[in-house]
Amino acid sequence: MAIKKIGTQTVKFDSPPIITGTSSTVGPKEGEGPLSQYFDVILKDDLYGEKSWELAESKMLRETAKLAVENANRKLSDMEYMFSGDLLNQLMSASFAARDLAIPFFGLYGACSTMTQSLSLGAMIIDGGYADNLIALTSSHFSSAERQFRFPLEHGNQRKLTAQWTVTGAGAAVVSSLGDGPQIDYVTTGKVVDLGIKDINNMGAAMAPAAADTIVKHFEDTGLPTNYYDLILTGDLGQIGKEITEELVLDKGYNILKNYNDCGLLIFDNGAQDTHAGGSGCGCSATVFCGYIYKEMMKRNLNKILLISTGALMSVTSSQQGESIPGIAHAVSIINQGS
Amino acid sequence: MAIKKIGTQTVKFDSPPIITGTSSTVGPKEGEGPLSQYFDVILKDDLYGEKSWELAESKMLRETAKLAVENANRKLSDMEYMFSGDLLNQLMSASFAARDLAIPFFGLYGACSTMTQSLSLGAMIIDGGYADNLIALTSSHFSSAERQFRFPLEHGNQRKLTAQWTVTGAGAAVVSSLGDGPQIDYVTTGKVVDLGIKDINNMGAAMAPAAADTIVKHFEDTGLPTNYYDLILTGDLGQIGKEITEELVLDKGYNILKNYNDCGLLIFDNGAQDTHAGGSGCGCSATVFCGYIYKEMMKRNLNKILLISTGALMSVTSSQQGESIPGIAHAVSIINQGS
């Protein structure tokens, strides 16, 4: 067997798994943003015909899964595993979507790092020979997240300028052993990093050290130069977190200033749309990757991507108990075949 | 490459991963139960020197991890991945334990199915060649679970006779590519099954259909006779769920009446300890497996085990919205080498 583990936290695939299809669904506000044209479905109403925001989120996840499978020219019954999670307590969206989809289900919680967590595990399961097709997917919903983590929307609380805006959206990717589409060459799995930030209105700063740690580890483990990638893209650090990450990575001797961006800065026009420091939520990197990035890769406008979804692992309970916010980030290297 | 997937939901390992060491920690009540002698650590006080039950739970998980690594004759720095989750919102126990342990971390949520979910994924990652050692672990805590899912303990609510008692405990298993100990031959990954039960005081009944589905699938996929196993052991169905499972499995033509039990019926003396229908929680199958079963396997009193941890994927929000309880169960076949 070839050596698959390189360095301390990175896997290099013998038979790189292929992302044979994706799909994305977003809410009305995301549909008015700069990436509007890239999303498969834009909801007119964030209740999506359901009686609660949580059920709407679960429906988004379920319907996005079905469309991704269709886009990958496969059938739902071809999906051997579903790797999914979301922000809701006990994964209400993913658990209920898994019930309806009836695919063997591994529930994940990595907060907003779920997109790359699911792609990382999915890629190992495909390359390892345990499945030929599976689906990796996640979602978030502004209204279900606000009321769970912060305040009822009816309070009309003023939002701090460091705060981010949870994306209403779901992204799904079909990972296969054979087929057309960009391939997953490496995954770098993150450790939990916590530098002591306690401000739940400044999640970008809380997650930045974890993002920087995983990015640096990726380049250390692979030996690749940072300019190997057309784009290095974190999940939802927003403006403040992005700047901290650039600095922390530079401190370790890696310069990513020219080819680094953050999904939270791409999905909204943060000035005009009043989203403050940027987009956030599992759905942020999920919809930006499964919508914008995947489509630009298929057009060969982008060929080599390092996607690092980023999660803040706090809960209402941990915050109320005065604990700081642990961060995590997982990196997935996605490369156009033959590029 | 040899065929690894057999049937529709089961993986058979080429190089069966080995459980090279385990550890278990339980609370005072569990320490007074019938399996008392099998646990490595019995807490005198369920706060474990911490200022909250949630932090106590996280400390249990962390300390149990360290002891499992020691029992496996390995170092913490040998652990390449940590697969863990718990019942708390946003995995407060596992996330904070992962921060302290500083091992690359995959957070899982499968409710009380987490022990076999983490063993299943861990086994695929070891057999696939992505790591040589990793740790699979989970916890639950009666007091943190009661106040999150039900009522503040201070209310002194009367508990229904169908209710179960969440185990205070943590179990951890080191899974390795080489070494001594029982091996993992098969994993059967469950689908979410929901027959419409809405009573959160009768979780055994809600989870039983998922348990039965996975057990039947395991025997269909592997072609093994049900008496192949010395013991078929579900996670935390309790008395009511166990009886339903026996019937549902028998309906499908598989008789497990002679060699089937449930961890929730083993960990407490449910009559004398007033735990009603039985033990429950992620910690139930985790401590029974990592304590009792593993030690009996090492003594060769038990040689062939099918462990099926069982999860109820509801949340407070889903229950309040009138939704039924989705169940899930994952099966892991654990066999003494040379038996």
C-alpha cells in the first residue's frame, strides 16, 4: 500500500476521489448578492413552504441533495453514505433530511467547518474503497441560527459591526470513485485551537487561529508553495478574521496575500447588504463552493483550490459559563483533472 | 483491491483494525451498579472538581482518553485522529476535550449511537491506511442531559416508568493497525428510521425500529447466522425497546432471543436503583463496551460481539414543534483474534 499520510495531519490520495456534481440553494438575501447567478435555487421566502425555519432548513438540505445527485448524473439510490451536519442542536436539519433521503447516515458536527469535514471523510471513504458514491452536504439558516444562538429575531437587537450574517443556504457535493469533475488530492484535518476569544459577536477572530494553523500545516505537510493554488479560500472568517489569518500565516513564513479570500466576503456585498463583517454559517462555504467555485472550476476559470471551512465550536451553554470559543478548520485540496 | 463493501450497508475489512486498549469512567450511581468492578474510574462526585456538569463531562472524556491511550501502551502523540461526540448542544464535551488533547478532531453527532459511529469511521480510516492509531470516544452525563433535554433537576419532576436514566460516564477505545486486542471485522452503517413515536419519555420504543433495521441488515449483508455471535448488544434501548427489537427482528426471520441483550439493562439494577426502563445516553454503550465487554473479551469469556449503539435524533426544538423522533443505529462486529 502506498503511503497515504504525509506529514502529521495530511492525507494524499492514491486514487483521488472526484466531485462529480454539486448543488446549492440559498435564501432571498443571498440571492440578491454578488454570486446570485451561481446558485441553482434561490428561495423567494425563507420559510420555503414549511411551518418553521428549522423545517425549512431541513427541506433545503434534502432538496439540494436530490439536485446534486441529479447534477452528478446519478440516482439517489447510488448514494452509499451521507455525511452531513448543521448548526442546529442535535443536527435537526441533517437528521430529518437523512430520514427522508434514507441513505446510511454519518452525522457530523464541526460548526461551520462541516463542508470540508464532510468532504474530508467522504474522500477517505471513497479512496479507501468503501463506497463508489456518497454525498457530503451541509446547511445553515439565518433565522434558525439567530434564535438558537443569539436572540429571537422579534427583539430587533442591534448587531455589532464585528458580527457576521449567517447564510441561509445549503450546499451538497457528490463524491465518486469514477467520473468527470475536479478531484480531491489532499485533506488536512484540523486540531481545535482556542486563543481565548470570548466575544460571540466576533467569531472571525475566534476562528482565525484554527484556520491559520490548518493552512500552515497543509503547506508544511505537502511541501507545496502557496502559489500552487489559484485560490485559497476560508469558510466564514469575514473581514476581521481574514486579516488575522493573513498575518498569522505570514508569521509562520507563508505568504498568501495574493491568492487568499474568504467565502464570507464573497457571498454578500457587505456594505450595501448591511451584513457587517461578512457571511457565516455552514451554508457560507457550502454554497460558495458548491455554487460559485465548482461552476468556475468546471469552466476552467479556476483549476486549483484549497478550501478551508472554519468552525467556532461554542454553544450557548459554554458562552454562558464564561468559556472561550474553540475554533477548528479542515482543508481540502480540489484540483481540476489534467490541470 | 479486494471488495470491501458487502451487501448494501456493510463493510468487511481487508486488514481488520484492532482495539488495542480501552478505558471507562463512570459516575457514583453507575459505580454502585452490577458492572462496578469493570470500570477504570468511578467518580465520587459527579461534578468531578469542576464548576459545571458540562465541564465535568468534558473532563471525564479527556481523562478517559488519556487512560485508554495508556492502556493501549501508546502515547497521546501517537493518536492521529480523534472521533468523538456527545449529547450536548454543539458537542460541548467533545469540543472542549479535543481542545485540551490537541489531536486532529472529527466531531460526530449520532446521539447515543456515537460509540459505534466513532468505531465505524475509525475502523475505515485505519483499514484504509490513513492512520495507524486513533481514538474513538464518547460521553454522557445525567445532570447535563436532564437540564438540556428535559427539566432543571431542581424541579424534582416525577419520571415516567417508560423513561430511562442517562448514564454518567465516558468510554474511549484506541483503534490501531497493529497490536493485541479484539479486531473489528465488519461495520454496518444505519439509516435513519422513524416510525412516528413522539413520546420523549419512551426513547427505547423510538429507537427500536432503527436498531432492528441495522441488525437485520447486518445479517442479510454478511450472511452470518445469528448464533455466530456470543452476544448481540444494543446500546440503550432499555426494557421496552429491547422487547420491540426482538419482535421486529423475529418478524424478518432472524431469531436473536438467546444471545441478545441491551447495555441499558446491564449497567444498572433497574429495580433496586430506580432507573425505570434502563440506562441510556452515549455513555451507556461506551462504558459497557469499553469496561465490561472489552475486559471479558480480553479474558476470552466473550469472543464474538455485535455491538449496536442506538441514537434518538430529536432535539428540544423538534419535540416542541411536534415532530416525531428519528432513530439511528450503527453495528460493529468485534471478534477476538484467533477465536
